[in-house]
Amino acid sequence: MSYFRIFPKTNTDFIGLRKVFFIISGILMLASLTSVIFKGMNYGIDFTGGTVMQVQFQDTMDIQNIRTALTDSGIKADIQTFVGRNAFAIKVKGSQDNVNEVARNIEAALQKTNVPFNVEQTDFVGPTVGSHLAKKAVMAFVLAMAAMVIYIGFRFQNIIWGAMAVAALFHDVFLTIGVFSFLQLEVDLVIVAALLTIAGFSVNGTIVIFDRVRENIGLHPKWTIKELLNASINETLSRTIITSFTVIVATAIIYFIGGAVLKNFSFAILVGLTSGAYTTMVLVPGLVYQWTKGGNYSIGLASDESANKASGNEPRPSVKAEGEKQSSYKRKPRRNKNKQNN
Amino acid sequence: MNKLAIKWTIVIIAIFGAVALLYPSYEWYSKTTAEREKLEASGDRPKRILNLGLDLRGGSSLLLELDVSKLTGNESLNESMQRAIEIVRNRIDQYGVGEIPITRQGEKWISVQLPGIANPEQAEALIGKTAMLEFRIVKTDNEAQETINKLMELDNPFNPDGTLTEQAAALVPAGLTVMKDKQGFMVPLTDTAAVTGADLEDARVSTGEYGYPAVSFQLNGDGAKKFGNLTSANMKKDLAIILDNTVQSHPTIQARISNSGQITGRFTMEEARQLAIVLRAGALPAPVNIIEKRTIGPGLGEDSIKSGVKASIIAFIFIVVFMSIYYRFSGIIASVALVLNLLFLLALMAYFSATLTLPGIAGIILSLAMAVDANVLILERMREEKDKGQPLPLVIKEGYAKAWSAIFDSNLTTWIASLLLFQFGTGPVKGFALTLTLGLFVGVFTSVFVTRAIYDLILTANPKEISI
């Protein structure tokens, strides 16, 4: 009985390669940070306040004509073109107290081009709204992260696991932010929702690996932490690849044909999920290993040095099966001939 | 009943329940836009249906801020906000566009969603007005009746703000005026208001005759004198309670009323409460400013929905096809679970009258991704068990048992986070958290419970193998 497998059973020493991944991630994080500091973010009016008007002209229109018309009326605006639609987004950022003033001025200026147009969309965001929403979003985000650290710490008997899960999540979210900064894509509130999606998916992936480690500790009490982590990565590798592949392709479909509204949004998710697959597979286990090797090993895990001492006479707290549901497989270490140890 | 029968009963009830919950939404959206608008205007919009956010269907959304620095009196902020919202609602209702969601956001913000209005400036002007509460006597003489008949021949005798148009005003004789009531009927009234909102002190819900809810009100000293004169002079006539040029109700005067009175009628509790609020409302407690306004032309909203839906369907088909090819028969079972997942999620959203927005779609994507992951986890575990040469029933049993802890932990972690986001987030974050909270719940149900029910059913036929 052969399965259709994209990837065969593997036995790669991911932990041995951890430094490579640390370097890669270090470079990515540094690049993101550099871009955020020097290039900054292209915040949308959701955050800066201001007015955006999207218009579609009934005849071909040159962006230069629009720019001239606006400048003549004393309006300082960013203009974005929608390819193939003869449509433009005219954006005036900054504090504006009067709701319709800027929109009216833009319309008046565009009428001077003498080409008829439709106003498709107008957004006005007052100065207090953006900063308030951003503050609330950040606060909710921080609280949600803290709750996850505590829960994961509780479920895996050590706060390190929770902290590592959040480190991975931070990696994925910050890389996405970095890419948006580098490409100067606009960050609006919908992108905040995308970042939340990335965070959720990142934690999900991390927990799958942790869960496997937790199980393997029970099955192989004598293994070193390196063996445990490597086996857990390899065993969950096909899951990680299949899930990530499915979700990433689905998101890519939305990116390419989902229309303009979903473009930036699906792009953010695409970047974040790709990063999430990578952190789940190799970065988090490497971080956990690095941490435990430093002596701060967890209650539930044996470090390399203490592996022989802690050869599993007493039940380990972290192997506890949770609730009734699991008691059925609170096992009896199974004999497993074809399992690979390194 | 054995365990399998119980499982299937649950699954079948869930499916029928979901279809029943979604049917009103299906019926609603298969109507033409004109039909929907007509029903909306008459208030016959079904309650428990899936709503589309303005980012997806076009329209205008306004965010108003109550200028709390100008609040006077001893009312709490909550009471002021409640009054402000009620006043805004009254004014927008005059615009005649059916049900408008008006909700409080945060401390001092009011969100107003105006679907389908591409140019909301008229609505904005209405919101900015000062409120006017008046008591007038309803006229019933022949002159009044004739005037109404004349006005009936006009297309629309009222301006958007409830006053008579120039053409209509010319037909109304001196000493008389005409206003519309909430149903749009014309009510002939005295042309002066003897008592106004300035004379009112308070209004509360109370119990009237036969135990029906009623509204009791108190007048201040000056008002009591005026009201006493007005009511004793107009016994058995109708007293119209008017807010912003719209007659709210016109109860019959039963006795002389001076400092306090009671308005009865066969009110429901909700109607009485609203009337009390309207009476208390009077003028806005403080000025409101528009601090955010987003207008999306209906064409753009439709376009974005069309391409978004098309892309989502293709993405969904990709997942189903891929799972079925990769995991064969078991992949088909997983796909069935995914389809049910979407069905149940939309049904729940319809039940909660949730509004689907772009961030909400993000929540659905994440919950679906996690449901796919749950299936992949189970199937990969099954393959592992199969590799060990286990018999089929054990492969399935162990596959589920071993995948469960990862599914449980990852979903619960995300669920905790999404609950917090729902609690503390605003706007788009909340929209995201709502669909995610529901989606995770549904996802675990379909990808673990439903698929297991399917396998258990298949196992009763004692198959040798199921392709995984």
C-alpha cells in the first residue's frame, strides 16, 4: 500500500542545522528592522487620518494632468493608479477636522480637467480615530499574546514553550511588517486583521510540534532533547508541508484573482504563512534546543546533560494526559521498530 | 440508541438546523435589489440573516463623536450616549432608508451604517441638527380633513427634514400645519406648540391600564402650568408628541394633566422604552461631530464581492481536489467536513445576524486553515498507524486519539486569543475575532466529530481497507 506522498519519510538533523536557521532568521529580522527604521511604514489614512478619494474617469486620463490640476488648486496629494481601469486613488494624509472639505476640493480640482469621472469611493478619517483604533488593536493583540504564553506554558508545563511560541509568532508577524515596509505597501486596518491571522496560524503550527515533543518524551524517556526534537520535526514534517502548501496555494489564488480589495490583505497572509511554515519546522525547535542546552531546561524535558540522570523512573509532569478524552492513549510506550532515532 | 446512532442524530440535526438557519438569508439575497429595498423600508427585513459589511456591498459608514466636553447636567456618560444614539436614530429614520444599524463604539463614539447611500451628505445634515420635542393638538375638523385630501394629491409634501415643501405649505390654511407620523401618514396639527421639550423634566416606562407598558412623564413648574391649560382645554382630543417634525404618537387626552402624566396605548415593552427615551431625548445632550466617513459606491462593492467570491470558491475547490487526490477516499471525507464547516459557520453567523466584512473573511480563512490542519493531522497519524500494520479500526481509533491533543491545544490557544481580541478589539479586529471564535468551534466539530461519525458508519460494513 503506497501513499501518494510529496515528501518521503525524512530523517534530517534539523537541530544540527539550527545555527544556519538562526543566521537566516537573524538576517531577516535585521533587514525588517532596518527597513522599518529607515524606510518606515506606509501607513494608510486609517492611522494617519486624512481623505482618500477613488475616481474613475470616463476617458483616458494621464496621471500628470491630475497632478497638475491638484497642485493648481493647492492640494498636496499622493496619487495611485489602477492599471487598466482608468481609475486613480487620490490621497491627502494628515489631520483634517472638516469631514467633506478636502473631498470637495479634490472634486472641484478634478472637474477642471474637463474629463467626466465617477467618484467610486471616499474615505475620511479624522485625526483622533486612527490613533485610537491602532492603540486598541495593539492592546488587544498584546493581551491575546500574553494569554497564549500563559496557556501554552500551563499546558506544556513550562513557560519557555509559551515564550518560544510567541517568539515564532513575532518572527512571522515582524517579517511581514518588514516586507510591507520594504515594498512600501500600505498598512491599513485590514492588514492588522491579516497580521492577526498570521499570528494565529503561527501558534497553531508551533503547538503541533510541541505536542509531538510532549508525546515523544513519554514514549522515549531516555532520548536526549536533540533526538526528541529532531524526531518530532521529522515526524510532523509531512503534516507541516501539506497543511502549509494547501493554505498557501489557496491564499495565492485569492491574491491573484481576488480583486484589488483583497490584494494587500492576501499578500500579507501569503508572506506570513510562508514564514510560519518555516518557523514551525525549523526555527522554534532550534530555539528550544538552544535554550534548554543553556541549562534552563524545562521540567518536562531532559537536556542533553541530564538525559541519563532523568531516565524516566517517575512520571513526568509534562507527559500527563489531559482530561478524559486522552486517557485512552495514555500509553504504554509502544514498541516501534521502524521508528528512526538519530 | 447506540453511540453511532447518537452521533449521526447530532450530525443530521446540525445539517438540518444549518439549512433552516440559512434559508432566510438565501431567500433574501435571491430577491432583486428593488424588492429588498421595499421590504427594508417597510421594516420587513428578516432579522436572523447574514449581513454584508459596507466594504463589501457599498454604502456609507459614519463615525460620530459626542463632544463630551460640552455635556451639561447631571446625566452619566452612558445616559447621554443612549440619548444621543436615540436622537440620531430618530433623525436618520426620517431619511427613510429602512433599518440602519446605529451602535455605540467605545466610550463616546456612535457608528452609523448607511447601506446603499452613495451621497450621505443629506443624512449628515440631518444628524447635525438640533432636536425639537413638541406637544401639539391633533385637529379633526373639516378644514383639516380637506387640507389632508389636497396634500394627498401631491407627490411628496415633505422635505427630508420633515417640514412641508413650499408647494405643500401654500395649501395649508393659517392656524393649521401638517406633519407625518412614523408610518408616513399625515397628521393635521395646530400650528403652534403649546408645550415643548424644554418643559419636560423626565420620562420613564411604567405600567398602565390592563397591565400594558406605558410611559410616565414629569413636567417642570412652568411646563406643568402650560400643560394643565392645554389639556383641560382639549379634553378627549388627541395630543401629538412630535420629535424633529415627526409625530411619534398621539394618545387621547383623558384628564387634565399638569405636572405629570401617563401616555398609554397598547405599547409593547420595547415600544414604551423607546418612547420614554424619545421623550427624554429632546435635544442632543452635546454636539456630535463626524470623525470618520467611508463611502463606497455600490458598483465598487459589487465588483469586490464578485471577484472575492470567485477567488474564494476557486481556492476552496483547490483544497477539496488536492485533499481528495492526496488522501484519496479519506480526503473526500475531509472535504465533506470542510463543506459542512462552511455551511455551519455561515448558519451560525446568520443566526447571530453577524455582518460579513473583509476582516471577518480573514477570520474565516484562519478557521478553515485550522480545520484543514486538523484533518491533515488526523490523516497523517492514520498513515503512521497504518504503516505499523494495525488493523483498520485501530488505525482510525489511534489516528484520532493521537491527533486530538494537538488539535485541542492549538484550537483552544487560538480560541482564547480570539476571545480576548473580541473583548478588547474594536472595528476590524472585532470583526475578525467574531468569525474566528465561531469558526474554530465549528472547525473542531466538523473535522473531528463529523469525520469520525463518517468513519464509524463505514466501519460497520467491515471494509478491509480505506484509502488514506
